[in-house]
Amino acid sequence: MAEHSDQHNHRRHSHLRTALSRARERRRSEGPAPALTLGEKLSDLVAEIVGSWRFILIQSGLLVVWLMANVALGGTAWDPYPFILLNLMLSFQAAYTAPIIMMSQNRQADIDRIRSIADYQVNIRAEAEISLLHEKIDLLREQQVAELIALLKKSLSRIETLENLILPSPPSAP
């Protein structure tokens, strides 16, 4: 039974070491991340600007000024009510910023996916290392128990020897 357990632990131990070495090799072969292209940098910049409170406040202020100026000018306004030019400009803005933001989000999703894979690999390696440590601790504990048993047997043997010297053996019956 103990031999079967030792074989199982040895196979598991070598499997963990193999998995760890494969993960190390994979990390070494990947190399540094490629530099961002101009389009990627631009899409990140647009997403950062458009997705900020500063942009929302500035755009809201401009819209209020646009609306108030056109209402105040009445019939001579450059974009009288129903503000068709304003509607056209906002439609253009939405038509261009939405795909640009999507490009940035897609790239960020790719980065997040790579990070989650790396996190998973780190977790697997940590689990393997913890398992190896558990095996080493179990082995040390088994060795200590074996040493204690050997010491106990030796002590019992000495006690029996001392008892035989101190206490004479009972006389044999005829």
C-alpha cells in the first residue's frame, strides 16, 4: 500500500515539475509586448478624452451656448430651431467616436484576456509549488516519525535489558 502511494507521489511530483518547466519556457519565448501602433495610441487617446467628465462638461457647456445663442438670435441665427446643424454635428461626432472607442475597448479586452491567462498560469504554478511543499513536509514528517519509532524501539530494548539485570528471572519450576 505504501509503495503504491510512493509511486503516485513520484508521478505527481514529476508531473508538477514538468508543468512548471513548460510554463517557464513559455514565458521566456513570449518576449516583450509589441509597441502600440499610431492607430492604437490614437484610439486610446480619443477614448480617454471622450470618456472623461471634463469632456462631458465642456461639450455640455458648448451645447448650452449654441442653443442659447441660436434662440437669442431668433430668425437670423445660423442654426434656428429645430437645430438641424447641431443635430448633424452630434451625429457625426457619435458616428466617429463610437467605432474609435470600440477599437480601444477591443484592444483593452485583448490585454485583459492576456493578463487573465497570465494570472491563471501564476495560480497554477503557485498551486504546484504549494503541492511540492506539502509533499516535502509530508516526507519530513514521515522521516521524523520513523526516527521516533526507532528511538522508541531502542529505548524499549534498553529498558528490557535493565529490567533483566535488576530483576532476576523467576526460578524455573521442576
